Amino acid sequence: MAVYRKKRHALLAYLFFAPFLVLLLIFRLIPFVNSIRMIFYKWDIFGTPRYIGLGNFTRMMSDKTFWASLWHTVYFVILTVPPIVVLSFLIALLINSRISFKNFLRSAFYLPYTLTISVVCITWAMLYNPYFGMIGRIMKFFGLEPINWLSDPFWAMPAIVATTVWWTIGFCIVLYLAGLQQIPTSYYEAAELDGANGFQRMFFITIPLLKRVHVLVLVTQIIASLQIFGQVYIMTAGGPAGRTRTLMQYVYEQGFRYFRMGYAQAMAFVLFLVMFVFAYLQLRLMIASAKEELV
Amino acid sequence: MKFKRYLLTIFAVVLALVYLIPLIWMFLASFQSEKDILASKWIPSQWFAANYKIILQRAKLATWFVNSLISATGATVGILLVCIPAAYAVSRMEFPGRKILYLLSLTGFMIPGQAIAIPLYLLVRRFGLVNNLLGIIIPALPSSMAVFILSQFMKAIPLDYEEAARLDGANELDVMLKVILPMSLPAVVTVTVLHFTWIWNDFFWPLIVMTSDKMYTLPVGLVALAASDVNIRYGPIMAANVLASLPVIVVYIFMQRYLTRGVVLSLR
Amino acid sequence: MKRLLVVTLLLAFGLLALAKTTITVWTFFSGGEGFLVTELINRFNAEHPDIEVVEQIVEWGQLYNKLTTAIAAGDPPDVSVMHLAVLPDFASRGALTALDKYISKATLQDYVPEILAKAHYDGKLYAVPFDTHPLVLYYNKKLLRQAGLVDEKGEVLLPKTWDELLSYAKQAKEKLGLEVGISSEIGAMMGDRLFTTYYAQLGGQFYDEKTKTVKLDPDKVKKTYEFIRSLYTSGIMKPMDYPTAESLFQNNQSPFHFNGVWVMALYPTLEGLEFGVTRLPTIPGSKPYTWAGSHTWVIPKKPKDDPAKIAAAAKFIEWFARNAAEWAKAGHLPVLKSVLNSEAFLGLPMRKDYANVAEYLVSSPNVKGWLEVMLKMFEIGEAVILGKMTPDEATKELVNFVKQVVED
């Protein structure tokens, strides 16, 4: 009797898992395998694919735009992630401290996160407009010459970063708030009794105990930033003069505008390798923290 | 002490208001005529509701909104239908190969959507799902994130509840639907909100998959609007932005209580 | 018996009505232009009860992507709009249906000659052009009068040479305290269209007849980039995007404006804008070449040819070209001589002021890969304007890139 139940049990389990598995296979694993294959071919969507071995990679090596795009992506990650982590932590601390209007504050900071990317980018692009945008007007008020942010080769990327940070930290603040609320106040009270001041409490209690959140925010933001496409595409289309073009945008252009499918995929693969490192880290950390929980 | 509290509160509130300035401006600008916008005014010299009329008449805003709604809702519901049983199986059932299937389900984390966008597009095209909302919904269904969050939560539910139900004669399906699922509500809410937001805000994939402007989702449509129509300038574009944002803001205000709770609980 | 006959006849008519051929047409025209196209399509449908043309608007920047993927997937529209410049990219790949046997000789002979040649590839006709749209100079009458740039009769002074334009622009800008003397978008407008205009006026060629390849004259390319850069270093022009450039001009904040004729669908309707339009200035001693693009209709290739649909599609596009005087309300110049000289066209506001531009139009060479080169030109143009590339570096970059793409 027990064996029969176990068998049916197993069958049922497979059944439960089957739809997910089938869809995963078809829409993730198979395209993934294909994506690796495509790298070795030249194909322009009209004709038949032609095997060219490592041809796409040799092309990549000498392609100035590829290297520039790769750098722009990395530059974006470097500029974006630290402010997101630090600012969301600090603002969460602020909201969590002994002040009033907590609900209003939490909603206010989260609100931008609920907006669609297009709304955020179109609005900010207008704010950045040097001829009639609000930022320009405020600069004029202080006697400064308005900067043409999105057309300035130096400022364009930082401007896009600022918009991204504004858009994203809402969610990270919520994560930090959740983490902060889990720290028992007794820890702080004990520390205060021991004579620790505000800063010491933050450095020795708060920050270490939020390790899981730090890591979660850090890794998810790095992975998301590496894939950056929308904000740049909408605000500068990779300009000015290609100075903000990210790797994903270059992949999109080569693949969907000039139809160099194999080449585009080869570059996407490079991006994937970079992300793989972080995705693997994220996975290990998630499993580790999950294991912790079950003990 | 109380003084410090007042000071911090004022600082925090001012900070929040400054933080919201872009949103406030967006709202005000949607009521301004082009002259006002070009003069960088804050308050419109007269409240120009015509922008809203223009945008509603000229742009397919309602269509795009419906497209986004259908695809985000359809995908979210589909994800729950597909991933809840999978998570349940992998977290609360014993069967040969469970560990392998669990690891397999996590591979989705390693495969970022944009790395496979091109072959995925070609595949979707072969299925005839290009320019179709199903082309957004179906590929979104196998979500490793959903399975992970759900299974993590389900694993932590004590066996007692399940055993009690089984003693009462419940079968596997009953246990899943009537015992485990209700207790996993915070995780379900988190998964729902996360995925709904992701799919609603997705820009890259709908950009590739949709070919006619009738099928655009809201983000893609808004950008197309801002980029191409020569007659629709700044005021109406801002009106479009406001209209596009209102529903989500409203939903958030309702859901926010659940969201924080859900996040807190799934962080544990 | 009679009843049966009547019923059969009715049925037959009913079936005939049902036997409408439906044609999908992809366009990227919006706003004022879009209305004109829709009106024309409605008129065609009314005049041809056996054909129904259904319009599909695709966003300007996405049309070629989507068209290519649709053709590759085997379900493209029956008709699509296409810039003449991009024709070789598609025709060379076998993506289009040859039209020689579908368009009437009368129409073909009516064409302004240079245009028709470009609509061919490898000896076959692949496109039916229905307009040409040159780059022109817009000027704000109110501002110029305020700046005192009028002659004895009180008429606004029109610059005939580049030097004249720059001096007028400078004068107006300084006297009226404006942001710019000329407003224009920097990528496409300056990097490609103005570039091509000035380069051609210098006598530069794009196409080498002997070797049948794209070949640029590096010396003249460099001079052109130097000229473009000078416009910005002098402060007369400032980098901006397309909507901003238009807004500044429309709201009386810039005395001059570079743009194509396509805005003529909108500008005359704007209250408070008193403007004129004329051909671009010339380098003294050279022919008044101006950049112009051209819109055409093409019939994409399907895996299996449907002769009824192709015939209906061909009928539509030929009809459209013949009725282009209506379309010309959008500002474009017709390309059929009969239409160009018709009352319907010449009677439109201000057309007489720039119809003469049609004589010296320059457009892209008829080679595969030009789309990519063109987009690269936008970028290089921006780099030069922003001071990120010297004219010398830009020249090398462009020449090399062209060589690369053509060889690909």
C-alpha cells in the first residue's frame, strides 16, 4: 500500500512540475542553447546561416563601437550601484528613526518606482532640456549657465544615472526598511546602556545585521544595471555621438536594425558571461540564506 | 530630544517633497500650453485641460493601456498557475529527482532575458506569436524567481497543518490549495506584485515583439508618441504620462500595506 | 423563374462585393501628413469598390526593422512606404517585388528623370516614388524685421550665400538677445542632410561611375566638417534635438531654422508664426545643390506571389503617385512632371518659393548598406559639432567606415 501511494505521489509531483518544466525548456533552455550556437554563424535573417567559427569574435575584437559600448555599460554600473545602495540605506534609516509621517515618507519615496520607464525617462528628458527644462531654470537662478545634459558627452551618462537612481531606490528603501524592522530594539538599547553613540550603533549593529539586504540589493542592482537598455535608448538613443550607447543597445542595433544576427548574439553572449558571474553569486547567496532559514 | 525629532521630521518631509518634484512638475506641465512650458513655468498661466482631450483623441492610449493590462494580468495569473504547483512539488513533496528538478528550476536566474532575446524572438516568431499579446505572456510564464520565492516560503510551513488535513482525508490537491496556499499568501502577493510590475514596465521585449502600433504596450506606445508625432508636443505628452501613471499609483496606494508585509515575510 | 434570376443576380453582386481584394499598407506618417495619407486612401477606396486599402501606421524609427522581420517571417504588408535611400538594401536582398510590368508607361515617362533611375536596382524597377523632400531654410519674418534685416521696400532680406546667412543670423541673435541664430537638430539634419548639401555644393561626389562604388572625396569631406563645426564654435548654433529646434522656431525664439519641407503640413497652421521658406544658401560660384530624400511605395516580396493582390497593390501606388498634388499639401514636392506643373500644386501656399529647389537635388547613392552609413554620419556629425572629433578625424572615420560597409 505504501509503495503504491509513493508511486502515485511521485507521478502527481511530476504532473505538478510539468507545465513549468515544459515552458522552461521551450522558452528559456532551448533559446539559450540556440543562442550559444548562433555565435558561430553569420546570418542576416534573409539567407541561410553560414558557419564562420570564431569569425564574430575576431570582428568584435577590432570593433571600436563594441569596446566603447562595453565600457559604457560598465561605467553605468559603477556610477549607479553605489548611490543606490548607499542612498536607499540612508533614507531607510531616516524613515525608520524616531520621526513622524512614516507612511507618507515611505510612499513618497516608493512612488517613482511604480512609474513606467517611459514616463520616467520622458519627464526627466524634459527636465534636462537646457532651453526650458526646470533644471536649467534652477541653474539660471543661481547664476549658472544651463548645461545641455543629454547632449553633453561628459554629462549625458551621469544624467541618465541620476534618473535611474531616482527611479530605483524606492524599492531598495522598502527592502532596507523591512530589514531594519527585524532588528530587535533590544540590541540598540543594550548598546546604548554600554555607552555606544549613534554612529557606533549604526556601524556595529545596523550595518552588519543588514548583511543579507546589502547583498541582495547589491547583486540584483548590478545584474539589472548590466542589462541597461531602456533608459539610454529613450533619453539619448545612445548619443551624443554614441557616447552613452550601452552594450545591450548595440546588440539591439546590430541584431534588429542591421540584421547581423550571429554577431549580435555573440556580443550578447559576452554580456551574459559578465552577468553570469554575478547571477551565480546571487544564486549561491539565495540558496545559502534559504538553507540558513531551514535550520 | 523632541526638538531633534521635529528637525529630523522636517528634514525628511522636505527631502521627500524635493524628491517628488519631477512628478509634481509632470502633473503641472500636463495642464500647461506650449508657451508656458517653453517659459519654464511652474504653475500654468491657465489650466489647459485641452492637452488631455488631444491625447485621448489622437493617441491610442486606451488601447495601449488595455494591452499592458491584459499582458501583465495574463502573465501574472499564468505565472501563479504554473509556478505554484511547481513550487509546491519541489518544496513539499518527496519524489525521486526532486533535488535535480529544484536546481533546474533555478537555472532561469542564470539566463537573463536579454541574452536570449534574439533566439527567443525567432522561436516566438515560429510559433506565430509575433505582434500578439500571447507573445509577451507565454514566454514570461516559467519564472524561476516565482518558484524560488514560493518554494522558500512553502518549505517553512510546519508539517503539522498538513498532517492534520490529511488525517481529515484531504488529498494532495486539497492540501496544496486549501492548506499551503492560503498560508503562503504573503509570498503569493510578493510574486504577484513583482511580476505584474516587471511585465507592465517591460520595454525591450514588447519593443521587439510588437510590430503594429495597435499592439504596443503602454511604455512602448508612450515612447513612440513622444518620438514621432509632430503635432503632439510637450503638454499632451505629459498628459499621456499622467494618464499612464494614475492607475498604477492608485493600485499601489491600495496595495502598499500588503507589499511591505509581503517583503518582510519573504525576507525572513 | 424571374425570381430565381433576380436572386442569382443579387447573389452574384453580393459575391462580387465580397470579392474585394484587401491590401495592407504600412506608413510612418503621422500628424498632418498622416491625415493626408488617410484621406487619399479613403478616396482611393471610394473610387475603387473592388479594392480595400487598410492603413497601418508604424513608428518612423521602427518601420525598417519591422518590415525586414516581417518579410523574413513571410507575412509582410502588401505595400510599404520606403525612403529611396534604403531601396538598395532591400532590393539587393530579394525582399521586394519587381514592378516593371505593373506600372503604366505613361506614368513612368511622366517622372522627373533622375528620380526614376534611383528607383531601379540591377535594371529593374522596385519602387514608385511619390514625392521628394528637400532641406530648406525657414525664416521668421517677425524677428528679422525686428532685427532690421529688411530692404528698402520693407521686405525681409533673404540670404543667398552661406556668409550672408551667418551674418544675418548673428545680427538677429545679438540684436534680439536670442539663444541661437539658426535652430536645427544636430544628428540627422546637420550630420547627413546639411553635410550632403554643402559637400555637393563643393563639388563632392558620392558615387564613382567608373568603379561603380561609393567613393568620397576626403578633402571636400574635411572642408564640410570644418564648416559645420564653425557654425557652432561661432555661437550662432547650439546643439539640440528635433522637437526643441522646432519649438524654438515656432515660438519666435530663433530667426532661422533648418528643416525639411515636410513641416509645411503644420507650420502654416500655427498662429503667431509669421514665416517664409526659401532654398538653402549656396557657396558663391557653385550650383545650388540641396539634399533631398524621397518617399516611395514598394511591394514587399511574399513567399508565394499573389497576382491579384500585387495587381491591386500596384494600382494603388500608381494612383497615389498620380494624385500626389493632394499629398503635396504636406509640403513635399511631387515627382511627376504633370503634377509638379499643375495648378493644384502650384496654388498651394509658398510652394512657388521653393519649387525651384527641385532642379538641383542631391540624394544618396544607390548602394547597399547606405542605411548604416547614414546613421553613422549622424553620429560623426554630432561628434564634430560637440568638439569630440576634429574635422580631420571625422573625415578619416567616415571614409573608412564607408569602405568597410560597402565591402561587407
